[in-house]
Amino acid sequence: MQEFELFTDPARMRLIFQQHLPEFDRGDWLINDCQLLWSRYKTYLKARSRGKSFLCACYQLSITDSRSQEQGQQLLYAKACLEDRSREEFRRAAVPSLTLPRFGRPLVHLPELDLVVWAFPNDPQLLHLVEVIEPQRVIRHLPYHRLPAGFNTPKNLGRVEVEVIHYYPEQRCTTRYRLQAKISSQALHLFGKTFKADEGREIYRRMEYLWQKSLAEQDGFIVAQPLGYDDKIKTIWQASQPGTPLISLINRTNYQALLEAVAHGLVSLHQSDLVSPARKTLNDHLIEIRAKIDKLGHACPMFREPLGTLLRDLEESAPALVVTPERLIYGDFHLRQLLASEGRIVFFDFDEFALGDPMQDLANFIVDLHFHHFEPDMVKQMATTLVEAYRIRASGDWSLDRLRWHLRLQFMTKAYRFYRQQKPDLEQVVQRIMTLAQPEALVFSKEG
């Protein structure tokens, strides 16, 4: 929506924050840079509901204290509304337990922009987030019973360093901790993942199962050791796992061995006995993609007809697909979810597990390959390697027709994500994705 375009322009938002945020507006703190880390928005197409539309965005500011010249960074979470609805958002958010951030105020209402701004670690849903962000507070919650000697009581710790790895406002926050022993030079790294509600309990159960499975299968995937789940702060604790991000390691000389290992690990996951309360059926996918294509067509009218044709193809071909037994699937399987460690693949981030069609994970991974730094011919070779390695190991749990169906669906889902994130050049991106989703493009060199 045009009303929200301003909030996805980090250069303009840097000036707005400098001019409108208290203390910043008088020059106490200078914003040197503003980066847009994440954005999404929800639109209501019907005229009577249009005013309910909103945009959420997370920014990272680089700041200099004009008095001390101290420099630092500050995360901001902002929610932009229409028709003065930000007043009600601000009223609900103004709770007594707000935490003073390093720079600025914890909560600000900018009515002239219909905008509410939270300074991290303040969050309208993750009210307990401060407990795992401030070093002196997190010391009270660490999983000491699973930590090694020298770190297994609060009195052993000399210093705790906290680094936010990924913050998804109102949902979850992943943090890395460096624990320094008090009486030695030893240091220990671990991770915490904090959720808004109790979903972490089920995710921790999955992690325990998969960690035990990875210990038993020495040639399969690796999972870092889970260290505990804390109900009070809705946080999973997990040990650090050595490894190199696959996205930075994979190239033309090693992709075959690495992707064969990925396929091996994925088959092992799909054939595990682990279950999930969540399910994703073909009908679920169709219901979701209808709504997504409707909004995408509204944003890009020139693609409304070809998008409609693709949707009809998905709807008409779904009943002819061979029914497959539901398996555990990753749900959000892509290159950035993986590390490589001594020839094995490290799996992490188990939030989206569900029971569904394993071909969804393969399709998700292949679609993601098209949006990194790889040349098109290498993407084709990588996809073929992954598909062939998976097919050989999966035996009967495999269908090329279902894979192609999921590929087209995932390409459309990718286009919708670009739309929700207000990415620049949306029309050119959608055009490229539409081309990639055509049947003639979904061909692999080995289709046995």
C-alpha cells in the first residue's frame, strides 16, 4: 500500500527518527545509519475494512552520543496504522513494566505519522524479553544443571555477553551468550530462543528427540545439544555447535557432496517417528495460496491474469496427485537453516515442523536456491543433485509430480513474501518468479 511506503525506506526513516524521537530531536543522540531488518504488512482489500491495515517494521540504528561520543546500536520495532488507530495501539502498549533502553525512550507514539515505536528489548507481546537480554537478569535463568564445571553455578561466572542473532517482533528472539568464567580464561557459548507463548515447550521436545537421533546415526545430520526449557521466560537453551554456514561454504567444487549430505539428512528427518500437532495438507496450501495470489494480483494488476491461470492449474492438478502418507516435514527448509561440520550437516531452527508432504521441503529448498548469489546454471545443477540424491535414499516416499506441484506453489509463496516485505522492484521480481514457475522451467536433468 502506498500509505506505508515511507516506512520501508531506511534513509527517510533515519531522518524521521532523528527529527521526531524524544532526545534525538534535540541532538542528544545522532543517528548515523538506519537499516531495515524486517517488515511485513497486513492489508484489507474491502473498502469498509481498509482502515484496519497496518505495517510492522524492525530497524537497526547506529547511534553516537553527542556528549560522550560513545557509539552503539539500538533496535526499534514500529507499527504504522491508518485512520488514527495508533492511539489505541499506544494505549494498550503503555504498561508499567517498560525497560529503559540504551538510547531513547522505551515507547513512543508519533500521532502525526500514525506510528508506535518500541525500543528493544521492549515488545508488545514478548513482555519477558528483558529477562534474557540484560546480562544481570539472564544470569538468574541459565540452565546451570546442564552446563560444564566452571559454569554450573552463578558464582562461577565473571561476565555474560549478550548478542541478538535474530529478532522477530511479537513472536520470538534468538540470542547468543558468551559466558566468561570468573577464575579462569575459559569461555562458553550457548544460545537461547525466547517465544511469546508456550510453543517453545513442544519445539524443545522435538530438539531432544532429534539430538538423540543424531547421536545414534553417526552418518546422519547433527543437532546441537538442547540444554533445557524454562517455562517462566518461555526460553529454549541450546549448546553451541561448531560449523560453517552452508551458504558461505558451498560452491562449484563442493556442492555435490554437500547437497548429497543435505538430502541424506532430510530423508532421515522425513522418515523419523517424530510427530507434530501441526498439519499441512494440499487443501491447506490451496486455501492459503488463493488469498496470497488475490493480494498479489491486487498489488500487481498486470500479473492478475497469469496468476489466476497458475492458481487454476494448481487447483485442477491437485486431485490427480498420488496420495502420500503424511511425514514429519521441516516446513521452512532452506540454505540458511544449515551448517556444515566435518562432512555432516547441522540442522537448526525447528519452529515450523508439521506433518505433511516431504516434497514441500525439497521444493522450498530449491526455490530458495534461486535467490542467492549462484549463477542460474549452477542452481539447476544443485537442484538436480539434491533431487537425485533424495530420490535414491527416499525410495518409495518420492514423487516428481508432487515435487513440481510444490515448486510452483513455493514460487508463488516467495513472490507473496516479497510483496509483504515491501521489497523494491516488486514487479520485476514477480515477473522473474512467474517465469521460473512455468512447467518448462521445472525440469531436472535426471528424472528417473
